Amino acid sequence: MKEIKVVFRRLVFPYWKDYITYFILAVIGMILAAAGTSASAYLVKPVLDEIFLKKDEAALHTLPWLIILVYAMKAGGNFLQSYYTEHIGQDIIRRIRNRMMRVMLSLDLGFFQRFRSGELISRNINDVERLKNIVSTLLPVFARETLTAVGLLGVVIYQSPHLALYALVFLPAAILPIALIAKRLKRLSHKTQEKTSDLTSRLAEILNNIEIIKAHATEDFEHGRFAKENRDYYSLTMKSIRTSLMSSPVMELLGAIGIAFVIYIGGQEVIDGTMSTGAFFSFMTALFMLYSPIKRITNIINQLQNALAACERILFLLDQKPQVASEGTLELTEANQLRFENVYLSYGETEALRGVSLTVNRGEKLALIGPSGGGKSSLVNLVVRFFDPQKGEILIDGHSLKEYALPSLRKGISIVTQRVYIFHDSVAANVAYGNPIDPERVAQVLKMANAWEFVQVMGGIDTLLEEHGTNLSGGQRQRIAIARALYNDPKIIIFDEATSALDNESERLITQAIDKISQDRITLIIAHRLSTVKRADKIAVLEKGQVVCLDTIEALEETCPAYQRLAGAMEAE
């Protein structure tokens, strides 16, 4: 009961006031459906007594029309309740999915490193769908069936109070086993939903890495891993089904015992003449009909455990807070100097940066080199505020990054990585990504990125690019990414090993583009090749999270053993 209150308080009540009219119509539908069902049971008595036993012709002309009216009322009520509760449920989950996506988009990269993409997809799609079942199916049906049960109970008691006592005395005995079944179902639901996340994650991983799977001929290996996840999901699902189905036999057995007693005692009263045949059959009809909503209510309680487990996962996600706070108000309109002052960064127990201090001025290119794990990517990630340092400050023109509004900061800083993201859209939409498309600006930045020629050959800026840019070469994808980085006219631009996987000609074109666009900006380059390093104004050598050397290339060649080792390795490549 406590979990239901939390779900309604957190996920339903905030939206409920927007659907008052629909809710009233749904309640009217429930009342009509319950009244129609109860009336249909009651009408058995006059049909048998007045038409078949007393042979009343007036009743023959009246009661059939009354039966049609009662069933029309029941059908209309069911439609009203089902349609409007479904409308409420669908619209609430639409809004909750939007809210979940807003929360996820606000979270920092650390969150996405902790959770697999397939798990987040599962929470946004599968878990929210289970919440919809609470709002549009389970609780409305529970309310309708409860009203129906109350109405039928009224008919049962009205026709024979003492027979009703015999019929219903066995129902309380079902409470304990049903409660135990519900508790077990909730535990299984948690496990099933976690396994759904595992299955979705495995599928997403296969689809995202299909090229490497094909290249290594590991289709059977991946199919085996997927089949194992699928088999585990099947096993858990079957356990849930078995547990859920146990409630039905309990209700059936107890109901059968109650009905057997009623038939024996009620039959005796009909034989003795203390109860009319019509009254007995009306009682029995209402009793038989009463067990159906009670059984459906127990099934709803079982399904509710599944939905509540999903709601707990939704609330966990909605309660996540970004570690990188966006409280600044300054707008990044220019950047003349970027300065790191004694910066420390750790990922859990792993120390990535230790006391880094360096300065880059406008118009300068700073190359960052060092062995893997030296802290190069961590350093540039701090500039974009993917993470915040545990100690120290990063300043632009004397202002801490935290003083800048986060959207303004990130629009003023562009990053081009080795992994290029190309969307299934036009060249222009990919370049202007997230901004209004200005064809002149698109053409301008494509020329700056040395991409204009091949785009023209492909058919112009309206050419459709395939998902992941499969109709582009590696160098072409990289130049599209550079054009995208330039579209907002960034004040700081970062190249994170942007040329490391390219051929010499592609590298030459991209290096030329970097030289052109760096003249009036602060430029950071994580370098993998010696040709890129030589074009930098200054070079910072990072090892084990520390800057061990920082100077021009000429000075480092003379004074920095760490640079000499790295340069030799780069030249060998």
C-alpha cells in the first residue's frame, strides 16, 4: 500500500488535475458498467418468476426491452471507462517519458559511463509502459470491478442474507495465500525487469558493433551470448507466470466450495417452498458473476506488483541529479586566455590528473601528448565541463568555468573527437546540428574544414548522409565533424586525436583546416602523430596525470626526455 501511495504521489497526482473532465467521464462509465452488471443479475428473478412461472404476458413485453437497456448501459459504461482511462494513461506516460529524457539529458557523462545504454532504453520504454498499465488499466479496472462486486453483493444479500453468509465465508481464507503470492511476484518482477535491461543492452551492443562482429566472424559467439540472456529472461518470465497463475486455482477452489454449500442449502429452501425459484436463480447468477470480479481483482493485485517494481526503477532514474551543476550566469562571448590552476581529477579511486597547471592564449595551439592513461582526454573533458575537478580551478579570462552558464559555455567550446557522430540526415542538418540551418554559413564552414569539394561532388548540402556516415570515408566524416564544430563560431576548439586513424592525404587536409581555424581561437590538440605536434605553438607532455614538460617543440627536443621518447615512438609509427 505504501508503494502505491508513493507512485501516485510522485508519478500520477502531479498530472491528475489536468484530466479532471476525462476522469469524471471514466467514473461515470465505471458506475454505468457496475450498475448494468448488477441489474442483469437481478433481472433473472422477474424473468423466471413473472414470465416462465406466472406466464405474465405484460412482463414478456417489458422485460426483454429492459434487458437490452441494461446491457446497453453496461457496454456504454465499459467503453467510457476504457477509452478515457486509456487516454489519461497514454498522455501521462508521454509526459513522464519526456520528463525522464529531460533528466537523462541533464546528467553528466559519469552517469552514462555507469549505466548501459540498453538499460536506460529499457527504463524509458518497458518500465514506463508498465506504469501506463497502472494508470489506464489496473487501477481503473480495479475500481470498476470493485463497484461491480459491491453491486452484485447487494443483489446476493437482498435475495437471501443467510445464503450470502454461506457463500462468502470462504473468501477471507484466500487473503493470506494471495498476499504471499503478491510478495513473491514483486521480487520476481524486479529480477525480470533487470533481465529485460540485460537483454536490451546485449542487443544494442550487437547492433552498435556489427562491423567488428562481421570482421572477426564472431556471429556464433555473439548469438550464443544473446541466447543465454534470452534463456535467462525466459526462465524468470515463466517463474513469474507460474506464481501469478497460482492465485486463480485458490479462488476457484474456495469459490467452488462456497457455491456447493449454497446449492445444497438453497435447493433445500426451494424444495421446502421458503424461497422462489426465480429468487434462487437470481441469487446464483449474482453469486457466479460476483466471483468473476473478485478473481479479476486478485489478478490485478498480482499485476500491480510487476508495475510497482517498474515504478521504483523509474523513480530511481528521476531522482538522479547531475554532478556538474549549472548555476553560472556569465555568457561566453570571447576567450582570450584559458588557464588551469593546480587541477586534480579522480574517477572513483583512480586519479586521472594531479596538480595540472598550464595556460593557453588566444591564437595559440597547444598540443597535449603522452602515453595512454596520462590524462590528456581528462584534461579536455574538464574544459567542456563533462566533469568538474575535485581540486583546483579552470578559468577563462579570469572567470571560473562554473561562473559561466553551462549552455553558453558548451556552445562557445567545440570538440572534435576520433569517433565522429553522423546522423541519418542531410549534410546541412549534420553541420548545423541543433541550430537553424543557414545555407551560407553551412557552405562557409564546409570550406573552412576543406569539405566543400567532396560535398559538391556528392550532390550538395542537401545530400542525405547514411546512419554513422557509411557513405563517407573516414577523412570525409572527420571534416564534416570539423565543419559542425565551427558552425557556432566557437571561442575554444578541441581536437581529441582527430587525425589518428586517417590516411596521410586526409590528415594533410584536416591539418590544413586546423591551421586555418586556429588563428583567432584557443586550440587544444590531443596529438597522436608527430606531424600534428610540429604545427603546435606549445606542447604539454602528460604522464600519470601530471604535466612533466611544457614548452615549444625546439626546447622540448633539447630538454625533455619524456618528449624525446614519445617523439621517437610517434616517428616510428
